[in-house]
Amino acid sequence: MPQSEIRFWPGVPDLEALGATSFENLSGEDGELTGMDRGQVVSEEPMRCVLRYPLPGTVTRYEPGAKAQGAGRPKGAGTGHVYLTRWSGGSLFSKLRARFGTPRSSSFATRSWNLICRLREAGVGTAEPLAVGERAGVFFAPTSFLVTRELYGMTPLPAYLDARRGADERRCLATALGLLLERLFEARVRLPRLRPDHIFVSPTPEATSCAAKKIREELGAASPQPSAPLPIRAMPELAISTVCGGDIVSSLSVDDRCEFLLRLHDCLPVPLGIRPREFYRVFHHSLGKHFPRAERRAIWCRLQERAR
């Protein structure tokens, strides 16, 4: 059998910590569903299947009034639920794109892993990767998988906007969303399949998040001798749940950025979605500081025309 390879995220000691017993258990080649009776299929496509299951030690409850069920003690990766994405097959074009595109990757799972690492390094919040594995092939791995931690305590953007209508909350959210997009654009990562429900919101900012760390580093670089930890403005924490279909490009043009903003605008209709003033705030922060005022105004006018 071809050689298999697994890489673990720092802090994840081994397969047992993920509730698995072998590479085949996670890849699905042994016919077993990781988590067994406690796991469930979330989505299934011809070449991609996503499962959700609890880590060892996670207490679950499936029916109202039912006795809580656990799975022993944690094994080293914490508790909670994870998503296991399995890839198999795929067209020749999709394999060539993953193998020779950017980032160059030996499997679909590794491509997602590389994109997640790129985004986290740029300060873009993502689902935490826990492990990636692939079955080595001559040209491209025929089987691969990626394990990511569930974005616990976070809400999809549309649901968050629907439930929280306070002006201050919405203003802070628009600012945070614009800054998230700025970091995404600066990382030169293109995510054509990203939808608003793939952006998750937490009302409580996390001081240890990769986004907060990135902001603190930038503030620290501007201050030569910081005497105390620099404060982070109290804004909701945002994270992206999937990077499927993404790639890294040489640059993201203004038109590319506008297309992304328009897609976001169209998927969030008023009144539950982004209001005009909030959309401008998202636009303003997403462009960063690289555009003069006159050029920024011209881009905004052009964007408004296309949004009508």
C-alpha cells in the first residue's frame, strides 16, 4: 500500500488525541466513521465529504432530557467537536490546479492546510487546523483528509446580523469585517466560494486570536518601546470556516476586491443584511491605507453603480 503521511498542529500529540486509531480511520478507507455512533455526515459531494464528530472526553446530548453521554477522558487535543473533511478522486484539471497552482500542494487537503496557515499568518481568523493527512501518489495524493476544530461559540454572519440590531454592535461589526477583508486582500488569498455564512462572528473578542496578535504586532512596530501590552479595540472576533476553492494570486486588483464586496452585499439583503452606511464602513476599512482619498471616492462611486 502507498505510504501515508500525517502532520499534526502544535499541541496535538497523536491520532488518539483526535479519537482515531489509524490513518485509514480518518481517511475513511477502513469504512469506519470516526466518532462511530457519535459522528455525523454534514455534507457529501462526489469528491469531498465533511463529517462532524466529538473529540475524546466531549460530553454530548442528542435528545432533550436524555442522559449526557461522554467518551472517557480527553486525549491531548482538548474537547469539543471537530470537522473531518475527506477528499478522494477529482478531475485532472482540479488536480493540476492544486499541484502546480499557488500554493503548490500534493493533495486537496494539503492545499487547504497551506491556505489556512497563510491566512492565520496574515492575521485572518480561521477554524483551527488540527491534522492533515494524505496517501502518497506518484503525481498527486489520491486520498487526503483535514481535521479542523469547530468554531465554538461563534455565529454565522447572517444569523448574527439577524439577531443583533443595535447601532453600536453593527458599527463595530462593520469595522471588524472591513479589517478582516483588508487582511484577506493583503494576504493575496482569493476565495471565490466564500459566502457570508462561512464568516463566523463571536461577540467577545479573543485577545489570543491570530487577528488580535497581528494587530498587536503592528501596533508594537509603530511604538519602539511599548511599556505595557497594547490594547485591542473591543470589536467582535471574526473567523472564516472554509477555504475550499481558494488560491494565492500575485495581486488582488481593485476590481477583484469590488467583486468580492458586491458578492457580500448581494448575499446580505437589507434590512437584515448590511445597510448602506455599514457597507461603506466595510468598504472603507477593506481598502486599507493604500488608496488616496480621491481614488477611494471614485472606487466607491463605481461600486455603488454596480450595486444598484
